[in-house]
Amino acid sequence: MKVLVTGVKGQLGYDVVLECKKRNIEAIGVEIDEMDITDKAAVEKVITEAQVDAVIHCAAYTAVDAAEDNVDLCRRVNADGTKNIAEVCKRLDIKMMYFSTDYVFDGHGERPWQPEDERKPLNVYGQTKYEGELAVEELLQKYFILRISWVFGVNGKNFVKTMLRLGKEKGAVSVVNDQIGSPTYTADLARLVVDMIQTDKYGIYHATNEGFCSWYEFACEIFKQAGMMDVKVTPVDSTAFPVKALRPKNSRMSKDKLDANGFKRLPIWQDALQRYLKEIGCNEI
């Protein structure tokens, strides 16, 4: 099998290419310099010439607050760029995998979201990722949409690295405790991605590490596992951090569909965090 992976310099794209190589699957990783996904002609040329069996589309505009002021750019990347890729995949009759987000939901209630639940995004980022989903659904039959959340990986910025830096610099952090979701380690997610892309079990899935927590609980576990127990972590309400983009409070997502289709769930997030801290060279307890 041969795949093309967009966003190869990002957290997920980087680990997907690594996982492909481990399994002797040929992976061509591209960034904006090699293929600007907003350029329809470039997308057509690169994917066609690559002669791949599938496109794993990891590239995205992910600056959630900045998106509120850059609506057109965010839409060009997340919606139009995704549509450009989907159109080529349709013409070539190849598989496509698109990564979406918990932000397509409004975050009401406490029940874990099912893949088929109504999508009602609260912010521009979520809306454009929803539009990307629609483009894939409407154009293709051979598609996977994976909704992910709270991503952390070795290659790039993330919440874990931010907490470790702030803990060392300030010795104290305040973290919201009224948004609940699931952290997702890209190395674990990449294994599922490569398992899935080799099948024809198409559809929309939720893919995160197992277990739910608040950002506050996530932060506490980070400092505990990193041996930084002297860092003071204060739980606060979301109103303590005014931001441009509203965040969903309930980002719990059901992974039952993975079970139903024979895919192995990701490990619990605490275990994933432990392995990640080791990978980035942070001493655990």
C-alpha cells in the first residue's frame, strides 16, 4: 500500500508517517511547500502524480481563537482544502481519511457524543471542520472521518508541553475544570489510523485515548507523572479565561463504533501520558 499524508510537520502527520514506515507502508508526507491544499491545481497534480492508494489528510488550520478573526483563511484550509482533496480522491477512486474534531458539537449535556449526533459547532474552527466533513461525505463513498480531541505528540506545541513549561517557569498554573474530554496521544492514534486505512470499514468514527477528564485533572496528572508535585494547580471556571472562541464543555465522545467494526481502542490516557513523557525525555515518578 502507498499513502499520501498531508500536514507531515504537524503532531499527527509526523506520527502517521513514522507508523507507516514501521509497517513497510510507503508514505509520502507533504506540507504546504509541497502541496498547498487551498490550490486546487496543485492538489490535483501532486496526488495524481503520487499514484497512491489513499490520502490521510492531517493538515488543518487549528488556531481556534485566531480563526474568529481569520474566517476566510480558516475556511479555505479546513473546508475548501478538504474539498479539493476529496474531489481528486473521487476522480482517482482512492480512499480518503479526514480528521475532524469534538468542536463540531455544541458541548451540551454529559452524555458521550455518538458519531451520528447532530453537529452544532460553537466557533469558526468547529464550523469549518464540520464543512470539511460535509465535503467528504457528499463527494465520497470510500472515506473515513475520525473525530479527535486534546491532541498531544512529540512534534509540535500542545497542552502537555505548555503545562511543563509554565510549571517550571512560574511554579503555579490555573486550569479550567468545567470542560470534559479525552486527551489523545498521536503515536497511539497513528496505529489506529494505519490499521483503519488498510480496511474498507468506511464511515465516521471517534478516536481518542480512553477515559475522560477535565483540563484541570489532565494538568494535575501531568505534574504528578513528571515529578513536579510542588507546582500549584488551581481549578477555575471557563469564565476566568475570556477567549474569542467558545469551547464545548462536554467533549466526551463514544468509541463504541470502533468496537463494532473490530478496531482496537486506544489505551487509557494516563498510560498514554506516561509513555509520552518518557518519549520527550521528561522524568516520571
